[in-house]
Amino acid sequence: MPELPDLTVVAEQLAARAAGKTIAEATAPTPILLRATPAELAGLAGLTVGSAGHRGKFLLLPFERDGQTVRLLAANPMLAGRIWLIDDSRERVRARTGLRLRFTQGGELRYVDREMLGKLYVVAPDQLDGIPSWSEMGPDADDPALTLEVFRQRIRRHPGELKPLLRNNRFVAGIGNAYSDEILWAAKLAPFRKRSTLRPEEIDRLYEAMRSVLYDATERLRELVPPHIETQHREFLKVHLRGGQPCPRCGRELRQIGGEEATTFCRTCQPPF
Ligand SMILES: [Zn+2]
């Protein structure tokens, strides 16, 4: 599942490589992934791609006319949605391609979703709040406005265990299953700890770990991802899905529970109290 560092780097790549291109034709080979009418989709033709960004787990791609953003693509890739930049439009169209944006300058952008769980919205810039759960999103986990003081305030309102707390986009947006494991390991906090048991210094440690893990991952991904923005890189993660391997800090065996949505942690470094 693309999380904040992945989306940051994909957005940067799109801003560098797709911005300024004009849409010749927009089509939806697998239309079920797209929340837009055929007329809204056809209306993208003639618009120019603006500078991509992200918000929480959404990738945002603006479309401009005369320098003004008139439409936005908000893509929530969920588990397996991927954005491709294709140089040659004659390249075979993969199964489960939810969107093709063919450019007048050649090449195209495609959204492919193996699991068909993602969603694509095409909206006017003032309609983002109409996207389900959009208006409830907390600040992005890497937002400069989310200072330690703001984090301390916000976390008081959210009870429950730490792993679901970090993944709760109402608390902070953009963290999923992989980076929540990485952050909790870095903070030396057990994933099952209850927020209410955290001492003030542990809350501060959680904040520092969240920021540094996301920052370091983004830096690493800037080296690894280009030019293949459709490829997700997780090989540099320290603990997530490394159950049974030695903890990089203490050398004890990492524990892993759960199946597809696994949680990996170190019982020694992340004590349950
Ligand atoms: Zn350890």
C-alpha cells in the first residue's frame, strides 16, 4: 500500500515529468475504478497537467486551463493501485487499467490496480470535501504545521492501541501498515500499547520517530524509485515483514503476527508496558 513517503516521491516524479503536458484523450478501460461520469472524463481532453501533490493517502494531479486548476484527479491507490508513466502509447494496456491519460506530446499516464480496491475521483478544486472521509482527515504526518506541541494535543483525543492509532487518518494522515511498524520500532514502543499508558516522554519519542522515519524513507525512495514510479520499494525497511530475522538493534528475533496485514515488532526493544 503506498504510504506518505511513496506518494511524496511519485508526486515529485509526476511534477517533474508530466507537468506541462496536454491531455489528448482520457479513457477508462476498467471504468469501475473511476468515480466520474463519461462526460467528466471526456472533459479532461485539452487540459494541461499541473504540478502533482499528495494529501494523506491520496495522490493529487491538477488539470489546468490557462494556468488555472479546473479539475483534480484524486487517486487513493489502497493496496495495489499504481501510477505508470508510459513513453509509448502503443505499449500493451494491462488488465485492470482504471485510467489512461494520453498526452499530445506523446506518452501517457496510466493507473493500474491489480486488486481493484483503489478509487479515482475527478473533481473540481472546491469539491474535494465531497470525497468520502476527506474532510475528516487529520494533518499529514509530515506536515510542518504538525509540530510536537500540536501532536501532543491531538493524541489526547485518540484512545486505543498505538498501531491502529498511527494508521488512523483522522489522527494523522498518510501512515499505513508498513510505516506504522517502522515508526513504533524506532520509538521503542510496542504496537499494542494503549495510548493512555504513554508517558509524556514516550509521546515525544513517538513524534520524533514518526518524523525521522518518514523523512529518511522519503530520502531513500528518491534514490530508488525513479524512473519506475509504478514499483514500490520496501527493501530498506528495518522490521516490517521481517519476522524471524534478528532485530537490527538488539539482535533478538523479530516477532510477527497477523497475515496480510502483519505487524512486526521486537519484544525486547518494544516492551509491552
Ligand atoms: Zn530489538
